[in-house]
Amino acid sequence: MPTVVKTTRKTATKTKSKLEVLRAPNFNLPWLVHGFSTRGGGGSDVYGKGSLNLGITEHDSRENVERNRALFAQAMGAGDAKSHWPIVQMKQVHSGVVHKVDGPIAEQLTGDGLITNVPELLIGIKTADCIPVLVVDTKKRAVGAFHAGWRGTVARIVEKGIGEMRRHYGSNPRDIQAAIGPAIGKCCYTVGEELIHSFESQFAYAKELFNEEYDFESLHNKYPMLFLNQRAPGHGEPATKIQLDLVEANRRQLLDARVPAANIYAFDACTSCDTKRFFSHRAEFGKTGRMMAAIGIRK
């Protein structure tokens, strides 16, 4: 298996239509279907003309979303213009809960991870800044999809997902290929100090996930008179911002689960930086659509 390293979005492939599907180069298996959706090529206009919103939101109609999901599935190769493979999803709650899926389901699942070995069935998770992680066991023909915000990351959703694949399918982590999709980068993910404590309680490497920088845009700098105190000059509270690298946090979880570093691909694309191409909950102040990361197995 050739070494796969973090690369730029230019290496991602596109469909021939206006709808763009990003595919990980280490998932190039003839029996595998997968894709990370982007913003354009759909039938919704509420988040911009022709947007591919794949999540049920208060602003968009279910009819639009269902039509967009069909377009996305067809663009991935999971069906045709008349029908597409069933898509199993969840009510995502930022947890460490992983479900094994044995077929299309009528009831709504609640959790943040899905695994399956059933052919012609898509499992998918929705994001608009959070980390989407897709994995495939190249020997057992089993797949997983995981949604990792900071809470799910602290709950070790990806690590637990690999563990569930080992338990149910006998997966050997060395046979697993993983792809971390477009998400908010540490460049835009400013967090509070309380998250440092949350991560330190779980991970020995937590300090390596955070970066502290001088904040030139803070109120301290724009309006210094608001922060006058009796301390000597240079001894006041520094104007800093703390940035969290969630992509690296989930890469480390894959490594902890014994997935080889050479088998992990991460898209170098920040959803908050590029709202023309991606939906971003943070950059768009909550009024935005949802992308989907989905994966399935051909017969």
C-alpha cells in the first residue's frame, strides 16, 4: 500500500456534472462507493442558488433534501436516475454511540457512528464544520462512517467505531483505510479554555492539539480603554485566542486504534474558510445547509 499523506483539495476527483463529489485516493477499490459532498449542484435555493443541502433543517423543505440526496447517491455511483441505494443516517447528538446496520431501517437511530457489511446500502453522516470520517476494511469488506465534533472526539467516537468493526466483523486495523473529510480547520476553530481541560482528561497528547496565538482582532486591542486596570504596563491579561485542531485529534484516534499512518488520508480543506464550496455552521452563524459523507459496498 503506497504511503498516503495529507494533501490539498486539488487531488480530489470531481464528477462530470456540476455536482462535485470529493473522493479519497486511498479508497480506490472496485467494490467500494464513497463520497464527501460539497455545496453546489443541488436543487435548494435557500442557502444559495442550486445548493446541495443534504440535511433536514428549519429553512429547507424535505422534498428538496430528498431530491438532493438522490442526486448525491447517483453521483457517487450508488444508483441511477430512477432509484438509488437506501441511505441510513442518524439523529446526531455528539456522542460516542455507534450502530451496526444490517439493512434499511424504519425507525430513526440516535448516535454518531454507523458500521455495516451489507452491500448496496449507504451509511452517511452529516456535517457543516464537524469532522466526517469514513473507513473501510479492505479484507472483510466492511465500512464505517463517523461524525466527530469536539464532544464526539472527546467521547472517542472514531476509536470506538474501529473497535466495533473489530468486534462485529473481525476487522484488523492494519487492513483499514481511513479518510478524514473537509471540516473546520484549526485556523478558524477558536475555542475556550474549558475545552483544553476536557481533552486533557482524555488524551495524553492533548496539549499538542491546541495552539495559542496573539489575537490582533480582540477587544483588548481595538478598545484598550475598556480594559484599564492597576497592573503595570505589560502585566495585564494577554489578548490571545486558543485554536483546536480537530482533524489532528481524530487522526490520532485512528492511530490509537492501530490504523497505520500510511492508511490515513485527510483533505486539506477548511469549511469555514471556503463557504463558496462548503457549508459552515460557524462562518454562516448557524443558518446553513449540511453536507454528507457516505460510503457503501457493491455486490
